[in-house]
Amino acid sequence: MKICTPFTIISLILAIDILPFIAYAEQPVQLKYACDPHAAKTKSYAFCNASLPIKIRVEDIIRRLTLREKVGQLSTSAEAIARLRIPSYEWWSESLHGIGANGPGIRFNGTIKAATSFPQVILTAASFNQTLWTEIARAIAIEARAMYNYAQAGLTFWAPNINIFRDPRWGRGQETPGEDPFTVSKYAVAYVRGFQGEELDPHRHEPSRLMVSACCKHFTAYDLEKWNGYARYTFNALVTQQDLEDTFQPPFKSCVEEGHSSCMMCSYNQVNGVPACAHYDLLSQTARSDWGFQGYITSDCDAVAIIYENQSYAKSPEDAVADVLKAGMDINCGTYLLRHTISAVKKGKVKESSIDRALFNLFSVRMRLGLFDGHPKHQKYGDLGPQNVCSDDHRHLALEAARQGIVLLKNRDNILPLSKSHITSLAVIGPNADAPNTSIGDYPGIPCNMITPVSGLKNYIKTIIYTPGCHSVNCTSTEGFGEAASIAAKTDAVVMVVGLDQSQETEDHDRQILTLPGEQQKLVTEVASVSKGPVVLVIMSGGPVDVSFAIKDPKISSILWVGYPGEAGGQALAEVIFGDYNPGGRLPMTWYPQAFIKIPMNIMDMRSNSSTGYPGRTYRFYTGETVFEFGHGLSYSTYSYTFPTSTLDHIIMPASHNHVQLHSLHQVSPERENASNLIYVDGYTACENAKFNLQVLVHNHGPMDGSHVVLFFVKTPATHEGVPKKQLIGFQRVYVESGKSSEVQFLISPCDDLSTVTEDGRRILSDGVHTFMTGDIQLPLKLSVENKANGKNH
């Protein structure tokens, strides 16, 4: 979301990089607010009367504004309206995995100097724990409100990033919950609900009040930064209707319909030839009309300017302004609308009513946040302050998130956990072993208390010998290899922390390779070859890394992936290595081999194509080799699953739309059946009544209690082209004591979970055998569609 002109991009990147190291010279600012109850003039304004409906209050503001004042509200740095005593407002703040320092709405220059830095989203997603996701979002929201009360933040934040991690090279994949649309959708809902603190009331006739505002981004089909001459600012994402409906759009639909997000951000790229921010079908028809979106739509930063200046889609600046306002965009991150909207009105390209429409959405969100209700200290969240930021509860939550996300990829001969009593000396080697900035990932904040792997491991072993081996993640020199090998040869065990950082993957920068950068692989191999004891390889990265060499190397005992684990990541890693926490994370993305880089990143197709040799993308469609599959993750315990003997195995979907019959058949062939009957889900009225529950028993056969993730998939009949190989339809994290069992339950909605999308983008439910899968067990369920003519089942 950095401003897209070259000089501002460079300046902002530099500013972000040095944030943790600079001392702020600015002085704390006084909190300004509208509708001061002590100001006689404002008492007469209807927009200051909190007892009135928001619609009436917003309309009252808009009718009072001149055209120039209206246009002054169309930038994310909204201008003050002095004559109405409405202060300026900065819309842009960041909260991806904690309060970010790279949004102009955030200032760490006052009473509050830091905020809790949670793990980067990709690692948090690996926990597959919706309750945890909601708790993290809620904690960030509390810290956001506290900072607002001390004039150090706004109340509108641009997170979460819910784009699909389509290609392993994408620099911003780390910001997302992974490659699976179902998982990303669930994360979107959990984050938005937790963050906004919305009190949902079905009897209300207007949108409810908000604690803070969340923004689901980047709408849509955005997942390329800069690759082989393609750049996000001009990239035209050619997306099939099938892929749009079943891969790229579901997270945004869930964000709106279930999460009730109050903001959406349209992306830089074009979608099938139309800039996303000028795409009426996306913004107005799909988001607002079809999904019922109630909130504001912001552009990504300078995404309006590029429509004319870079994409040459519009013929003039005024045409670009007209295109986005007519499409349904409300506010521009940047100054383009400030500079060109009045001219567009004078030239007849923009009607003032289009500006009023945008202002209605903008002021409505500000009203819902209480920004026109007088002094914040007298409002619902007015007591939040420094005591609520970096609290013990929030810092412990950051630790718990890192614990639950860490994924055990390899554990030969159960070498892990290491013995606290037998290991007396430990070599800690690698460029990421003591790199605090790397542990945070992109969109960083100022952490409360940073614990790197080195500092975390020191709590367990008195004799720690640390050397980076490489001077940086780029690892262009082998100069430090000798020292690394020397200490590995004389210590009881070795922990190597390697991987990536923001020089390899970040906003505006995609990866070129999938292997470890530079000479890191050589460092790992040389150290492992001379080590006296077990070698634990720790991969710190957002995207997948081809570590095939380490999987095959018998000298490398174990491999852990820790994402970018946040401020408490070092402690969580140490707890896992020494057995105080039993790892249970699962990979939220496929780990591809280096050979995958031959696949053009600009090809958006999700489905494989055997005629061209295109292998497809993500576990749902990819037909090639993998390093690790989506959902891979080991534990210090061994788990198995069973279905109860009375499990449902037949469902009849009625043509009459008014009832569903459930039957128990003792024998159903698990083989694929070609369906002769189908239901078009859109408009089908029996969906709600068709829902049913399936139970899974989880058994822990290992020596340790564990928090275990159950991933529940379905394989549907291949009745048309492009049916997924399998699809995740449920997940739960359950605690199971050693030697005991626990039951998890999944609510199955046939219309949602068993349906597929046809080539023309329609969602259908086919009859035939649908096979549920978890672990190594399967459960076939026959779905029949009642024939309209004779009532028979087929």
C-alpha cells in the first residue's frame, strides 16, 4: 500500500526500515474531535445529535458542505471543515498483525511507545484456530482504541489482507492466511468480527456501532508484485469466471456477508481489462448489491492516478476520477481526487451526486465509530489507554499464537524434543537466529519486548555459542562458515535458523527462486556434516522454501517452520525444541520445488491443463511434485481418527425445496459416480434445512498431551471440468490428552460444502458419492436429487 510513485516508494521503504531504531523528535499531539458539547454552535447541528439515526446525521453534514469542502473529504488525509468544527482525519492506519508503524495515522511518539507484535499472518493461519484469530484481532483493536484516545492513531485500519497465496514467489504471501479460499474466508470473518467489536443486532435498521474499522483488501485477484516485466500497477489479471467464483472472491464475500466489514480496498491491478477501482461490476454490483456491503471503499495508494498515468485506461485525469466514482469507489489513498475532481465536475464528467454518494459512505463509518459523538473519553471505549497496550495478556497471546503456528516438518527418530538434562551446550547458527526485524515480517510495528531465537534458547541452556554463519540472509560469502563448523563440532546440539527476510519477499518485491538464498544451503550442509550432536533446522520465512536437500540429509534430524513469529517467537521456538510445547501447526500453503519457477507467474489459471503441461496451483488443483503438501505438520504425539458407527451416509435433496430426507445405508461405494441430476445452488430454498453434523473421534496414542488440528476435506463427483481434487470444508483445533480421545463436530452445509463451480461461474450441487476425508480415513456419502416429475431419487 505504499505510494506508487518511485521517489515516494523509496522514501517510505527507508522510513519503515529504520523505524525500530530512530528516536522520535515529534511532540505528542492533542486529540481533536467533532461535536464538542461545550461549544454552543455545534449543539444546533443535527449531525451532532447522537440520538438521531446515522442516515439523518450524515445527510445533515453533506447538505451543509460546499463542493470544495466535499472534495476535501475524498482523500485519506481528509481536510478539516473549520466552520463546522470538524477536525481533519487520517483514514490510513495499519494493523496487519499488530499496530503498524507504516501508516500515517499511527504515531509512536507519545505516551505509548510500542504495541504488541503478533506473528505474521501466515504463521497465525498455521494454527487453524478461529478462536485464536478472533482474540488476536480483538487485542489489536483494544490497543488501537487506546492509541486513538491518546491521539496516536486513527480508528480506520487497512487489514486484513485476504488475497489468495496463489504463487509461492509472491512477496506478500506472508501477509495472507494462505492458499485455501475456505481458510482465508474463515480468517477474514474471525479477524473482522474480533477487530470491529461490532454488536450485531438483527433488529437494527442501520449498521451497528464499531470499536474500530477493518478493511478487507485487495479486491480482487491481486497476487503479483514485480515479476519478469509485469508489475502490480499495470498487471491485467486474466481470470476465468470459474476461478473468480470459487477461488478469488469467496474470502471477500465472507468478509462482507459474515464479517460485516466496514471497508474494502480495491487493488492496483486490472481484472479482465478493467482497473479494479474502476470496475462497476465488482464494486457496486457484486460487493454492494449482491453481497450487501455497507461501508466505504478505498483505493490502494495512488491506484486512481495509475488508471490514467500508467495503465492508459482513462483518457485524462478527470476521466480517471469519473471512472472510479461511477464504479463505486469512495476515497482515494493519495491526492488525485483532491486535484482533479472539481475539474471533472466542471467538465461534466462527474455529477455532484456521485460525490455525495461517496461522502455518505465515508461519514457513515465515521459516525459508527463515534467520531461525531463528542469527547472520546466519555464514550464506550474512553477508558482505554497505555495500560491496555503491551499488556501481559496481549504479550502472552502473541506467545500462544507463535506456539500454535509453528510447524514440525521433519523429526527423524523423534530427535525432538531435545533433553533439557542431556544437552549442556548448544550452537545457535544462522542469519535469522538473532535478527529481531526479520522475526516481525512486513508491516511491522514497534514491539513491546523482542525475543529472538538466541535469547529464547538462552532460557534453557546456559552454554550458548552463537554465530550467524552468513552476514545476511543474502549469504553471498562463506567467510563465517569455518567458525560455524567449529562450534558445531564441539557442542551437544545445533540449532540453525536460516530462511528469508524482507530483502527476499515483501511488498513490491517477488522472489526469483524457491531455494534458500545465496550460500545458505552450503552453510547448513557443512555444519550438519561436522556436528557432534543432532541438528535442528529452523526455517524463518513467509513463503515456502525448497529444502529437499535437508529432508534427505540424515545428519539433519529435524526441520521446523516458524514463519515470521513476532515478538515472542524466540520463546515459542525454544519451548517447542525442548518439549515444553507440543507442536501442532499445519502448513497453510503448498511447498513447491524449485522447478516450479518455470511456471509463468502471470498465468492466473488455478486449474491444471494437461494439453499444455500447466500443472495448476494450490493443493486443490496442482498436479506436480511437492516438497511439503498443504496441511502437513507433525507432532510429538501420534494421532488417529475414526467416524462413529452411526454416521450418516445418504442425503436426499428434494426438488420441492421444502424438506430433506436423511437415510442410513450400510454400504455405499466410495467410487466416483457421474451425476445425472444437479441443483443450481443460487436460489435453491432447501439449503438451510439440508445442513447436518458429522463427528470425528481424535485419538492421541503418543506420550504427550497435544493441541491437534483436524483438517476435514471433501472430494466431490467430477461431473464437469475443473472440479477440485479435494476441498477443505472444515478445521478444528482440539486438545487431546495422552492416551485419550476427543470428539470434534463439523456442521456440513451441502449447498456450500459439497457444491462446485462450473466453467461459466455457476455453483451447482451434483448427485453422486461425495467422499469426506481426514487423515487417512474416508467416509462416502451418497447425495441424491429428487426428480421433479415422479418424486423418485437419483
